[in-house]
Amino acid sequence: MEYPHLNDKTREIMALDKDAKLKWIREDHYVFHAKVVKTLQQLEWIYNQRDVKGFLNFPSDLEGITIIGDSGTGKTTIIQIFIKKHPGQHLPDHERVI
């Protein structure tokens, strides 16, 4: 079966055997809609404001970002994606991982 209505990636998945499809289905997947992409871009911008010691180069009144949304909209997943991309680092002259 060809599935002309599906995108290339989905057609690749449909071409897999039954066990491979089931394995794919059981993996974590996330839909990156526009607000998720924008939030991740904003987090990246904040992350890139760090100086060489890891401190943020911000005015003192800017301490972070608040992510607000209904339950089940992906707030925790956004943070998990960001942390996976930027795991914390231990700085010997600090008491905590940043």
C-alpha cells in the first residue's frame, strides 16, 4: 500500500513490519506546534545569554521565564526537551548544578 496522503516520514513508518511499527508506537513522540517551537526558541535565547561562567547577562529584574498552560498541554515536556539538549553542568565553585 502506498499511502499518497501521508508525508514522507509517515510513509517510511507505514513501510515497516508489524513489530517495528509497534516499537515506534510505544516510543515517546511530541507534536511541535507553533507555540511549542516559539517557547523553545525563547528558552534557547535565554540560555545563550550566559557568560563564560554560566551566569545570565540580564538586568537584575529578569530572572527567568514562566510557562503557563492547561493541564496536558506539554509544559513539562518542553522543559524535558530543553534539559535533554542542555544538561546541567557542575561548576566547582558553586554548590549546585546549573
